[in-house]
Amino acid sequence: VPTLQEAYDIIEMEEMERDLGF
């Protein structure tokens, strides 16, 4: 189970990729 910090990191990465158009 990911920690809360890892979950936030994953969410931030997904948002950045969405902004970049991936």
C-alpha cells in the first residue's frame, strides 16, 4: 500500500503528464 506521500507524488505526476499532453 502506498504511503500518503507516494500517493500525492503519483497524483502530481499524472497531473503534469496531463498538462504535457501525454
